[in-house]
Amino acid sequence: MTWLVVGLGNPGPSYAATRHNVGYLVTDVLAARMGGAFKAHTSKRADVVEGRLAGERAVLGRSRSYMNDSGGAVSTLAKYYDVEPEQLIVVQDELDLPFGSLRVKFGGGDNGHNGLRDIRSALGTGDYFRVRIGIGRPGGGSGVTDHVLKTFSRPDRKHLPVYIEEAADAVESLMTRGLEATQSSFNR
């Protein structure tokens, strides 16, 4: 069995440190744990790392398109690697969780997240695992788009590496321990 772990985000250096790219940051950590580097997939729609993670066969993926168009790359990778939705883990930013919160779940709605909406449309289902990393809602009258495309505040940047490592640990736990044990350990 192969696991497909997809980190959501936007490509390019101008987005690299934004709240919307926490999925990419987690897959960077996982790639380092696998001893691999992202390279172009044959489809040219995504970058991938193939290998073993937590003793399991895994493919890490990142779409080369923007967050809102992630579905095409995810469905292409799922078909190419013969991965069913039950073997898909999507790592995403979550507005409705405070910064530093982490939730792991299977299935559910899109909750206004355009990347998830596009994945659901492309796969024909929302029944896949999600590692949701809290980025908090915007304050002070700031709009959602501005909030997700801004870099983290200085105090948040200090703690971000710990949260990213924990999210990577949660991905590995899902693969080896299952949903209930992972939720018990990581949902807070």
C-alpha cells in the first residue's frame, strides 16, 4: 500500500513563508525525514518525493498550481500511484483553529477552504484524511485573503517550527497508528 501525503500551498518564493503554505512546510519536514528532495512529477502538475516514511511506502506531493486549483494535481497523483482516497492525507491551513492548534480528521466538509473544495471536485469525494493546522482568523478588520497570504507575526514565527514538526509527527502517526490513536495524541 502506498500513502499519498499532499501539502497544500501556493508555489513560488513570494508565498513560501505565508500562512497558506503551512502544508508545504510540513511536507518539507517529511521530505527531510525521508532523505529526499522534491522533483517534478512526470505529469508536470506537481512536485513529488517518493520513498519510505515511518516504515511505510509514501509519496509526498505538492501542486505546481495555486491553492485553489490543487484538485487536478491531487487526482493526477492519486491515479498515477494507484492511491485510494482512504490512503490520502492532505495537510492544510485552517482559519477556524487558533494558531498552534492541530486537528486530524477523516472526511467532512470544505469549510470554505477553496483548495479542499477543488480536491473534492476532482476526486468526487471528501473522504480522505486531513491534518489541519490552525492559523487563526484575521483580526482588526483584515480580510481573509490578506490574512492567509501574509507571513506569520514575529511571535508566531518563534513557535511555528514546533507546530510544523508536530504536524509532521501527526502525518506519520496516521500512517502507522490510525485515526483514533492519532486524534488522541494530537488533537488539541
